[in-house]
Amino acid sequence: MLAVLVVVLTGELVGGTGVFVRGTGPLAVVATAVVAVTSVVLLLDRRSSVVPMPLFLSLFALLLAGSAVLEVVESTEIGFIGGFVASSVAAGRGSRRMGLTLVSATVMVLAGVNLSSGHRSPTTTLLSVLATLAFFFGGLAVRQLHDRTVEAERLLEELRRTREAQAQAAAMAERQRLAREMHDVLAHSLSGLTLHLEGARMLARHDGANPRLAEAIDRAHHLAQAGLAEARQAVGMLRGADLPGIASLVRDFGPIATFAETGAPSEVDSRTQLTLYRVAQEALTNVRKHASPARVSVVLSHESDGVRLTIEDSGGRAPGEPGDGYGLTGMRERAELIGGTLTASPTEDGFKVELWVPA
């Protein structure tokens, strides 16, 4: 409608074709210009609604006045078009009551002008009134459809957020349940095992048992303590506690291991932190068991779209998967669960494991 209006009014103002405006008097030209400008502005504002309400009402009054003048002076079709535009924009701004008030004013003014001037028959005037009302109620229906669409989109977005919150709450509840189970079963069992091994070690030393037996008990005691520490860390992770740092793993590995962190640290969730920690832990364990490196480097790089962890050693041969633990297969599975990737390949003098996870 806006494009047709612009073409028609431009032709009338510039070319003076006389198809819609038969007169060439100054009043007709000014009224046509007023109808053209106000119609374009109001139609453009129908969806954005950036024009302040006082200015909108002033422009509407000018449009209605220009249409009425054209009906009185020349009885032109431009007056009809102005009435149609007025009824259309009346449906798009303000409340429904205000819209009905504006379209009622439009109908009364244009119908009164047509009947009093005698330029149009009552039948033509009635048809113009019906067309004006049709434009209004059509615009009102379009507005209601748009409002319902916007409301439906808002409700869908709210539903999506609610479901996400419910999923997060369910995941947190499950993590809390697992943490309780691990604490009650695994941690208690390991604590009991540690105490029994400590007692066995003291008895072996007191009774002068075989040194190899004492050494085996010491190793078992150390493994039980390490397992207990791991269980406590896992419980803390499930409950949202601070996760252990990769730097501490590197320090515990020994002086040949170095750690570097590059880029600006970004916020990552606990699952991602746990995956980074476990992959670093497993890779360093593999290096210790299956290589004799002169150096081990661990680099944690914060990139724009994710985090990259690189563990590289100069052990001289690729580490195979151990009989216990997750190994390379377990590390890949951990990465895939959070949308990451893991590569492991030999280098010229050792082996490299690289993990990338999305931010």
C-alpha cells in the first residue's frame, strides 16, 4: 500500500496527470502534499511506533484535514485514499478504544464532507464509509495477529528457559545424590582400608616381617590414601566445590614437568573443568608408566572458542593404554561427552596428547 501511494502521489505532484487530482489550484496541490507526507510518515510508523503519540495525533489530524479539503475542493480519489490510510493507521497505534475513536472521526468527517458538498451520491459515500471501516478492521486483525505472534514467541522463550532451569536442577540433584552415595560407600570403604593397612604396616614392622612384605603394604597404603583423596575430590566436584588445578598435578609429577597457561581464562562449567583435569591426570599417569621422559610439558591455552590442553613428553616411545584407568579411549570418551575432541600421536622424540573443549 505504501509503495502504491508513493507512486500515485509522486505522479500527481510532479507530473500533474490529473487521474486522481483534477484541479491544479494551490489549495489542491498543498492538500495533496499534506496527504502524501502524512500518509508516508504514518504508514512507516505503523510497525515501529517511534513517533510520539502527540505528534502522531497531530499528523493524523493533518491527514484527515487534507483529505477533507480535497473532497471539498475537487472531490478527488486522493481524499478516499487519505481516508483509507487514516483508518489503517488508526488500527495500529494506541488502544482499541482510541482506534475506534479515530476511525469514527474519519468516517464522520469524510462522510459529512461528501454529503454536504454534493460532489458524491449517498451510495458512493456509503461505499467509501464501508471501505474505510474494512481497512480499519483489517488493520486491527493484522495487529492482533502480530501481537499474538509476539506473545507466543515470548511464551516459547520462557518455556525454553524454564526447561533449561529444570534440567539444570535435575542434574544438580542427581550430582548431589551421586556425591552422597560416593561419600557413604566408596570414601568410607577406602577410609577403612587405609586404617587396616596402617595397622598391618605397624604390625609388620613390629614383628620384623619380610622387608618385601612391608614394602608391599606401604605401596598398598599409599594407593589407598591416593584413592581416598581422589574420592574426596570427586565428591567435591559433584557438589560444585572448587576443582583441583592442573598445575598441582604437574608439580606432583616432578621437576622435569613444566606447566604454562596462555590466553585470558574464560568461564567453563564444572564438567569441562573435570574433563581437563582427568585428561591431564591420565596423560601424566601414562607418561610415568610407559615412558622415561627427559621432560614433560603441559600447556593450557584459553582460545576464543574453547580451551586447549596439550601434554607432550620426550619419552622416546608412545605410551600404551594401561590395564587400569581410562587410557586414551577413556580420555576420548570424556572429550566427546562435552563436545570436545582428543588427539594422541607420537612425535619425533616422544608422544603428544591434545584435548580441545568448547567454551
